[in-house]
Amino acid sequence: MRTLRQIYAEYKIMPSLQLHQLRVASVGKLICENVSKPVNADYVILAGLFHDMGNIIKSDLKYFPDFVKPEGIEYWQKIKNEYIQKYGDDSHKAIEKIAREIGLPQDVIELIDNIGFSHAEEVRDHGSLELKICIYSDWRVGPRGVLSLKERIDEAKRRYAARRTDSDIRGTREEDFAKLLNACIAIEKQLEEAGFTAKEATDASIAPIMEALRDYPARQGAGVI
């Protein structure tokens, strides 16, 4: 069974994207360990580790110049072109294809499919605990580390307004961002009611979890904690 480290190498995942997925999965694991209700921690972790595998397809490689080092932008543009040639130009569909190639359980693929700002209100009202943890964990992680919800929404608003390349949030109005933030806050409160304390998710608290997850098996059982 392949480990996360091996799969990231096989799919030539950018180091910055590796770190993002590791951070999201680590925040998710931290939450799973603190909530009082039964939750499938394995599915949450797997979803976090692989939820953005095709994101190079939609990435503006010039936006964060340090993210393309040391290989350089020409190298990563070549990888991006290879992804588009193999999976098409829809990053969402590419992520699903890659998840199936890896052999992730269908339940994990469905979690991945519903991670995103646009699902905020639906997840708040009807999402499973696993999905709430997944989507909240992704919200808490910015390009360079763990952020508060408000910091994360503000960061996303600035970044996508400048790039206007992400269909998940492109064209969103100010009042819509306010709705997103309110939905995110509501989910945070739901998780806190289940035993998680938001301030416990920091770069320092997830650092040892991230390191341990680098050798996480690509597919686990359906263990519930």
C-alpha cells in the first residue's frame, strides 16, 4: 500500500500544495480527536490529504513566486500542461479522477466533492459531522498556514478578486461573502458544541501531526473514533 509521501511524488504535487493538504488533514485529525461524537477520522484525514490533488490545473503560477522554487516556473508550467492533457482543464473533475486512481473509498470521494466555500450553507444545515470537519478544516488553512475564519475569508476574497480564476468563488458579492462567513462561524460553533475549541488549531499544534501524516497509507479501513 502506497504512502502519502509516495503518492505526492508520483503525481508531482507542488510542495506548497503538499503543505496545504497536510495542514487541512492535520486540522481535521485534531478536531476528530477532540469531538465527543463518533466520527470516521480516517475518512476525514484521507479527504484532507487528497482534496486538492488537481489544483495545479487552475493555479496562477505567478501569483506566489516563492511557491515555484527551486524548480522554477517553467518546470511547473510543464507539469500543469501535463495535468491538463491527461485530466482536462476542469480541476474539480481532475481531483475526482485522481481520487479514483488512488483507490480512495467512495465516501471519501464524496467528502472531497463537497469541500468548498460554495457549499457552506448546505453543509451547515445538512452536512454530516465528517463533512463539517473537512470543510471547516479547509477554511482554516490559508496559503501559508492556519488562520482564523475571518482571516481566511478575507484572504480568499482578496486573492480571488485579484485572480478571478476560481469558479467556486468568482463573482461573489460582498453580501455573499458575509453569508459565507456566517455559515462558517455557525459550523465552527457546531464543532465547538461537540467538544472542539477553535483556538487549539494553530500551526504549532498541527506541526507534529503533519509530520506523522507524511507516511499515512493511501487507503485505510473505516475506523471510527
